[in-house]
Amino acid sequence: MTVLSMTGFARSEGALGRYRWAWELRSVNGKGLDMRLRLPNGLETMENEVRRLLQAGLTRGNIQISLNLSQTEPRVEAVLNRDALDAVLSLKGTLGPDVLDPAPLTLDALLAMRGVVEFKEAEETAETLQARDAAILSSLKEAVDALCAMREHEGSALKDVLLGQVAQIGDLTATIEADPSRSPEEIAKRLKAQVGALMEGGYNLDRERLHMEAALIATKADLREEIDRLKAHVSAARELLAKGGPIGRKLDFLAQEFNRETNTVCSKSTSVAVTNAGIELKVVIDQFREQLQNLE
């Protein structure tokens, strides 16, 4: 599976008969899948199908979906008002030829009579409307596919950025692990000097007790567990990025763990070099978490 971004845009257009339409889909970051639809009057009935099509292709993101529908000049039809025509013919028969022209009524005369012939927009058949709606939904499917393709393209670029940041985290962890201040010899040397300074100061201290406390401090200052966990989290992040799919939440959890272990490293550090590496780690982790906000 590929890594998908949550940002993207897609547009698809279609036409059938005298109808023209255009779908526009916009996607930005979101904790879940939040869809906001804007459909023309009369097409609200297709909302459930629109949501189904979006849910089939997307799992996260704030999605704005809009449909613009237009039509060419409406088809007009003439409707004969039978009741009005019968009334006119009855009146003509009643008045007779002495009052009215006995010639048959012409079309022009009928059209001139208000209410006898009416012109109105022709109603579409149910079959025509069903075909139109099916074509509109088919066009939406094209837009969803285009949006997924764009999110995949953005995700591919984002994956490279994230892998680079994970590599930086791994390199900084290796720098901390290799720092001379962490070697048992260096720790022992530093503690011996500190204990010696205390003893030479004339303080009335129990030498054996002082060495026990020094050993305890050395144990607490050891970074082995933090380094091992950082290395394990780096491996887990690489595996997730290689696996792909909706991994944003899992990587965000790992970013929190990266930050937790780095804070502990900085608090335990007895070396300027280790502290500086820890600070760099925190900067890279913050950048990593910021990029993750775009990931599905």
C-alpha cells in the first residue's frame, strides 16, 4: 500500500442531454473523515450515495464536495386547456353567426385567447432524470479517483521527507550512543574525580556510603534503555512507512515516544555533546510531527 496525504483537489465535468455539471472536491487535514456537501436543490436525495462513494476511497480528511448543475434553454410545450376551449366554442354557438364570424377558429385566434393555450416548461420523464443522476454519480466516481491519485502523489513526496527525518533521528541517536561520556571508564573517571574533590574538601563523609551513592547516580545516568527504545522506534517508523496505508495516527504515537525518550536523554545527560544532540533531536522530532499532520 502507498502512503497517502490528506491534501488534494479534483474536478470532473459531465454532460447529458441539456444538462451540464461539474464536481469539485477539496481535501485538507482532519482527525477523521468529515464530509461537507453542497448539492443543488432537487438533488439532495443522492447525498447518501455521494457519501458512500467518498467513504469507499478515503478514510481521513476534511472533504468539501460541491456540485454545480446547469441546463440549456428549457424545452417548452403548448398545453391546450380543454375546458377553456369548450367554453369558447359553446359561446360561439350561443351567439351564432349574426354576432360572430361564422368562419372556423384559426390557430392565431386560439393563441390570442387568454387561457386557451398555455406554454410551460416541459417536464422531464422519470427515466431521463434517472439517467442524468446516474451519469452525475459516475462523474463523481471519476473525481474521487482523481482526488485519491493526487493524495497518493502528495503522499509519495511526503514519505521521502519523513524517511529523511527518521534517518536524522537515527543518526542523532547513534551520535549519542557513541559519545565518549557514556563509556564506563569515562563515567568512573568523572565520579572518582568528584568523590576525590569531596574528600579533599575536608568534609566528614563516609567513603563507603559516598561510593554507593556515586554508583547509584551512575546507574540513573545510564542512557542505554533510552537509546535502545529510540532505535526501536526508528525501526518501527521505517516499517510503517514501507507498509503504507492509513498510518498517520500510528506515526504520531511514535513521534510522541521519540519526544518522551529524548526528554529523558536530555535530563540525564552529563555531556555537552549529548545535550546538543538531544536538542537537535527535539527539533527534528517537531518537524516530523508537523509533517505527519498531512498524512492519512
